[in-house]
Amino acid sequence: MRKLRLASYWASACGGCDVAILDTNEHILDIAAVADIVFWPVAVDFKYSDVEAYDDRSIDVCLFHGAVRNSENEHLARLLRQKSEVLVAFGSCAVSGGIPALANFKRREDILNRVYRESPSTENPESVLPQPHFTAGDITLDLPDFYRRVYALDDIVPVDYYLPGCPPTPERIWEVFEVIVSGQLPPAGSTVGVADHSLCHECSRVKKEKKVKTFYRPHEIIPDRENCLLEQGLICLGPVTRGGCGARCIAANMACRGCYGPMPGIIDQGAKFISTLGSIIDEDRVEDAGAVIDRIVDPAGTFFRFSMAKSLLKGARQP
Amino acid sequence: MKRVTIDPITRLEGHGKIEIFLNDDGSVEDVYFQIPELRGFEKFVEGRPIEEVPRIVTRICGV
Ligand code: SF4
Ligand code: SF4
């Protein structure tokens, strides 16, 4: 059988997805047995010019990690779409913006100022900001354009499959590889490497009644390991999050932040959690319910932790 | 002036690009190392509760 031509790329990403692929451990040898890697910056030395020279659709499967934050990310998204038969949005950043999309709460100018002018560890006496074009004599250098907000991969190009998680677990990644190798691909547009039930369903904690009188911050409570964290008053996105990770944060006694994305049918994970709160806060009077809500320190940054680029609002209003 | 572009630099975490400029005798005249990426953690952790920061900044580098 012809070997698969496989690419893996990181756009606005941390490299954790790449490491998760390596964390399939000895299965990486099984992957190497059936696939030739034709582009994977973290591991092999192919250049962008190599990819540009490939025939269109000659990459069988491209695993695209990372959000689209700048014009280089967008260029690579378009290039890899053109060169790949199957394009997978791999990891929360590519699927829904992930952690980088928390920047959608901030203005572009404020980000640049903070990073290059105000941060205490930055020395920038001439107060310069990165410029898309720089000229010194007859030398011209270019940098990508830093966009006003972060986009998910499918905001830029059509995507065939979605594999969420920050990062996806090695177990799920290997299952998806097995499906790819079998050639029995699910319908285009499917989310793969996930369960059809919610995270709560695969969480082994005791669930009684989701009724909450107050919310706590971690330093105000020592949560027990047996009972539902949300019922103990810790914000947990389990009810609106898709299962698949094996409830790994819960196993560490930490509440879920929703990296596996919303349950099927939910358009906006954070908004859905807001409506969940409406049903679990155990107060009848509006003022009392409001007082419970006020105990949540950073609702937007918590409920939309991994999904801001795909939320209905996309970001904070920018004057 | 001859220009040699290394893009991307590979087998490390993150994005990098190197531009080498050679003069007429083929010696290196100038080298620029560029980091064509920014996410802005320095800004977007502002407003997040301190206990959440370890769950956010772990995504600066996952390698
Ligand atoms: S809310 Fe969190 S802790 Fe509670 S059952 Fe769901 S996933 Fe488990
Ligand atoms: S528990 Fe939630 S945040 Fe943690 S890995 Fe699973 S889906 Fe992601």
C-alpha cells in the first residue's frame, strides 16, 4: 500500500498538540510505518518553500494546530488547504481559537503596547513596535500583520474534521489515526476523537442535585474528591463540554474549563454555561441570585476559556 | 547582495525566520533573526483570576 503523506503544522499554537502526537509513545512507530511525514516543523526540517512546491492535494492528511492570529498563519492555512486532501483542525486553538483567543477581550494596540513597551522585562528605549515592513539600505524585511482578533481555522478555510482538546489526549489521537489508516473516514465536517455524551457523563464523581448556594475560589475551599465539583460550588464546565478527555482535570481535583468544546448542538459553549447557571443557582429572588453570580470572578474568561473565536460575540467590543 | 532565507527554523518550539545577506565576495554582511509570532499573554492574562493563570500560561509553550 502507498504510504500516506502526512503534514502537521502549528500556526498560533504552543506546540502542545505536537507533543501530544509524540505522546502516543510507541504508536509513533506505527504511524511512521504507514505514513511519510512531508512537513512537521517541530520534528523535521521541511521549509515553507518545500510545501509550496508540492502538487495541490498531494498531502493526504494535514493536522493543523493553532489559531489564526496573523497574516502568516492565514497564508499557511490557505497553502495547506490547497496542498491537502484532508485538513484536520487539531486541538482547541484550531477548532475554536483556544487560549490565544482570550486576546479577543483586548484591543490590538493594547496588546502591542503591553508586550513591547510596558512589560517590566522589556527594554525598548526607542519605543518601536514590530512593523510589517522594515527597510535598512537595500534590505527589506517583512513581518506578518498582527490581526485585530484571533480566528479559528474554519473562519479562514473549509475544514474536513475537527479534533478538539488542549491538547487532544494521545489515546484519542491514536484512535483517529487508526480511522485515517483504515480509510473508513466519517462524514466530512465531523468532530472526531470525542464522545457523544457530556463530560459530566464520563466524570465518575457522585452527582446528586445540581443546586448551588454560593461559588468558591480554590483558596476558599478544599474540595473533596468524591462529589461533583460544581455541586461543591466550583465553576465546572462539565455540563456543557463534550466528553472524550476522560475527565482528566477532574481526576486532578480541578474543575473543567471546557477544552473539548461544546456538546453537539450547542452553538456557543460559554452562553450555554450562562444558561446552565440559571438553572443551578438555588435562589428564588433576583437579588439573591445576583449575589451568587457576583461571586464568580471572571465569568467571560472562564466560560469562554477555549471557545472565544467561535462564540457568537467573537470578542469584546473594540472602540 | 545575495539573500539566503531560512524559513521556518525547525525542530524547536515556536516560529522563527533567519535572513542572511551576503556581499559580493560571498561573506556575510548582515543577519536578521525574526520571530514572526505573537500571542500577547502579557496582556490577555490581565483580568484573569490569579488561580487561573497557571492553567493559561502553560500554553505559552507546550514543548
Ligand atoms: S460538573 Fe464537573 S465535577 Fe460535576 S459531574 Fe460534571 S464534570 Fe464532574
Ligand atoms: S476536564 Fe475539561 S478542561 Fe480538562 S481536559 Fe477535559 S475537557 Fe479539557
